[in-house]
Amino acid sequence: MINENQYRELKQEVEAARNEATRAQGALDQLIDRLKDEFECESLKEAKTLLTSLETKREEADEDFEKAFADYQKRWKES
């Protein structure tokens, strides 16, 4: 059996957990709204797909840059 102090402590812990869950839900809602506004993604799945696509494009751009830079250096070192 629990005494009154244990009950009050438990009640405070439950309230703290409830408040933390509410804050976490609010943060999640803000992030989802930001995804919708900034990236026009309606779901986390769409955001992950967009991220994968953007990462692929970035890698391709990096490769193109490295090739162009190597060509530039080769051309100007020969001159």
C-alpha cells in the first residue's frame, strides 16, 4: 500500500510526463507544418522520398563539379 507522500510524488511524475508528451506533440505538429509549408510534403513518407531525391541530385552535382574542375585544371596546366 502506498502512503500519501508516495501518491503525491507519483501524481507529480504523471503530470510531468503528461506535460512532456504535450510539448513533444506540439513540436511534432510544428515540424509537420514546416514540412508542408517549406517542402510541400504532406507526410513523413513524402519528406523521406524528397530527401532521398535531393541527396541523389547533390551527389550528381558534386560528381559533375569534380569532373569539370579536373577538366579545368588539366586545360590550364597544359597552357
